[in-house]
Amino acid sequence: MNFFKNASTKQGSGYVCGSGPFFGVLLACLLLFVLSCAHAPKSAIEQITPAEHLELAGVYESKGEIDSALERYRIAIAADKSSPRAYFAYANLNLKLGRFAPAKEAYLKAIKLEPESGIYRNNLGWLYMEQGKYKKAVAEVKRALQ
């Protein structure tokens, strides 16, 4: 069966563009496609939650993809500035890399958000010890144990 064949022509052998049921279906599909593109969903990256960014950062870190891990930690923090876990994980990676300033800043933000957590103070104490600031290190570890 040839959907393009125009049955109403006397010759019956010509193709007429825009006639027949196939053309209507094709036009409807094309219109549906165009309309669906106008309201494209968010990209997959935009749909990831802050917790998923944090988890993804941990995966990157465990695979040794440090730049990707740092980027994901930053995205997780930007998406949820009230997450002490995100600041803590970001601080820990920076401490491992010897980047003391961003590590300290992130530990302090985690402590501010969750002051009762001893682990944040403990790791801040470890940072001070790495810097040779032993009195500050001892003070933080003592506060962590309270």
C-alpha cells in the first residue's frame, strides 16, 4: 500500500505531497516533537540532589579523581550551605592535600553548623598539629572530647 499515492487523481500514479492519512500522522508527530523540545527537562546534573553530589564526590575521591571530587564537594556546599557533612568532607580532602586554609575554613563552618560534633573539632585539631600549632591542636582535641 502506498500512502503517498493520491487516489483522487485520474491518473492514479502521481505522488502528491500533503495528502492522505500518512501525512496527517506525520504532521501530528512532527508537531508533538517540536512542542516537546520547547519544554526540555533539566539536565541530569541539575537534577542531582546535594546529598548525591556529596556521594559522587566521595566516589571521585576514592578513585583518585581529586579535581572532580573537589568540584562536587563545592557544588554540594553551594546547593546546601547548611550541610556540615559537605563542609567536613571538603575540609578532609583539603587537609589530605595540604591545603590548610580551605580545610580550616570548612572545618570551622562545619563546627558552626553542628557545634556538638566532636569529630569536626578533632580533625581541626589534626590540622593544627599538621601545621605545628600544638597548643591549638591540644585545645581542639580536648574540646572534641567534652
